[in-house]
Amino acid sequence: MILSAVAFAALLLLGLPVGFVMLGATVAYFAQNPMTASIVAQRMSSGLESFPLLAIPLFVVAGAAMARGGIADRLYAFCETLVGHWRGGLAQIAVLNSVFMGAMSGSANADAAIDARTIVPVMRKRGYSNAYGSVISAASSLIAPVMPPSIALIIYGLLTDTSIGKLFVGGIIPAFIIATALMLTVRWTAIRMNLAPARKTRAGPGEVLLNGRAALWALAMPVMLLFGLRGGWFTPTELGAVAAAYAFLVGTLVYRGIKPSDMSSLLAEATMTTAGVMFIVASASVFSLILSLEQIPQVLIGGLLAISDNPLIVLLVVNIALLILGMVFDGLAIIVILGPLLTQVAATLGIDPVHLGVVLVFNTAIGSLTPPVGTVMFTVCSITRCSVEDFTKSFLPFLLALIGVLLLLTFVPPLVTFLPNLLYR
């Protein structure tokens, strides 16, 4: 175990992707016994032999098709008619746009990249600082990992044997709470920075209906996701296939934003994203075997119970630890490694696994915005050419708002569990 820990730390310090870090530590562990070395490849292969995992590439393809199919432009126009007259109107539009895009992409990186390419240039022309626009794109993207069809929630559900349908429904109220907190923060910062509305007058009912009608095909997708799952018409995997087909049809036939020449690059983008996710899942699958053999779950449970047997106190400690880990680890890797372990702790303390899943996913999503390893932060900054230092300074008010929402969701479990308990009786 010592050799494995040393390998893990060394590879992490070298800056290798976390999937290779976990794989390297696992190889070091099993290399001490050549008779069991073959178990690494076997375990990685078996870790991917899960039919529900097909939902991941399908939803990735659906999100990529939605982003390129002209849907983002129509959603932007619709959001402008709703909140464009508020203080900091462009920033408010970005947040509301992420509510709709999050219900299609399922990925914070995808949503942040779309906003960074489309909304930030407009914000700069209207007098917003590059750092502020970058922060808005990044912070609002955290709605996507909580809003169905979140890829992170799918992985958590598969690894912990938690109903993905319940997780999807459980993320709806938190997603709107996150959006509300961000919009209030935008208003506060807009007043301090004297940011003007995006439009001088409120849109009339006719204009709202006109833009809503133009975006209707896009707005229908989240409704289809919710009712398709709740009605039992589709499993999450089947729903991913339906969503991908729907996104392609809307993008090619209705909005005509996807051309035949775009297909190869779109599928290549989706393939690269899926490959990265699957490699982390495979590496974590075999890495988790080390944790089981060394009885790490039992040690973790004992340590947390030694602190307190109050579920809320334990969740607070877990949240603090995860926020720190999120500064140096990829959020998906944290979910894959610690999700099953924390679920066992939750079962011991009577914590609802759906509540834990949503809190865990949101917590690790916050980590994706914080240096030094914030993946969403680097995605946005690489597109907008914003320095990490400027980003961090502008991000502080939004970080406080997001942590406030995290504590609210932690200490008021019904905000997560109310809808699943209501719809899945």
C-alpha cells in the first residue's frame, strides 16, 4: 500500500491526468504480486461492461448537437426578452440561458464553453470586463451538473446503485436555487459596477411569445426528459438515445444549424469527451479494488462516526473536505472514487442517497471553478484569454453565493428529496 501511495503522490505532482494517476497507483499496488497483475486489465474491462454507461456518450452527443444546431442562439434571444431589462442584463441572460442549456448538455464544461464563445464577446463590447464575463460563463455553468440530464449524476447513480430518475428529479429544485442565487449576485455586482441593462425597456407579451415560439423546439427537450423518465417510457440509456436523435433532427431539419460537413467534427468532439470520461471510470473501477482490499471504507466510516453521529455534522465535515479536494482533483474523479464510500457512510447515518448525490455533485462542481486545477475555469479562460488571477478576483462574490447554496442544500434535505419523494411514491 505504501508503494501505491507513493506512486499516486508522485504522478499527481507530475501533473498527469487523474485517470493515469489512479491507474499508475493501481499498477504499483498489484505489481508487488505478479500473480495478480492481470487483474488490472480485467477489472478495467469489467468496469465498463455496464449497459447504463451507454447513456453517457449518448447525452454527450445530444449536448454537442444542441450546441451546434442553432439552439443556443434562439435560447439567448428568448432569455433576453425575459431578463434583458434587469441590471447587468447580459449577465442575467447568461445565467438564465444556462438553466435551459444545462437541461440539454449535462456538462458544466460544455455549457461554459458555449457561453464563453457566444456571450462573453458581446459582454466585452457592451463595456463588461473580460474577467467578469468569464466568471459569469463559468459560474452559471454549474447549473448543468445538477440539472438533468447531468452526466455526473448518471455516473454517481451507476456506481452507488441509486435511481438515476430520482437523482434527475432531485436536481431540479437545487438547479433553480443556484440560478436564483447567481442572479441575485449579478444584481448586487451590477449595482456596484454600474452595469447597464441589456435593453432599455421590458419586452412586451408579443415579443416574449414570438421568441418563445422560436425556441420552442429547444425548450421541449427538458420537458421530454422529465416526463419520459417519470412516465416510465424510457430508461436513462434509452432516453439518451432519444435525446441524441431529437437534437440531430432539430439541429438539421428545424433550425438547420448542423450541416453534413459538421458531422465528423461533432462526433469527434463527442468521442474525445466520452473517451476521457470512460477512462476515468475504468481507472477508478480498478482503483476502488485497492480501497476495498485495504478496508478504506471501514476506516472512513469509523473516522467520520468518531467525529459525530449527527448526519448534518458529518455532511458539513464531508463538504469541507470535498471543497479542499476539489481544488486539486477533477470533480468526476472525486465522485467515482469517493461516491461509493460516502454512500456507505450515508447508509450508516440514515442520509438519503439522492440527497448525498446532489450535494456531492454540486460540491465537486464548485471545485471545477477554483485554482489550481479548476477544469471549467481553465476551459473558459483559454477561450476568453482571461488570466487566472483576474478570474479569481472577480469570482469571489459568486464563490460565496455558491457555497451558501451548498450549505442550504446540505442542511435542508427536502430541497433535494421533496420532488423525488412526491413523484416516486
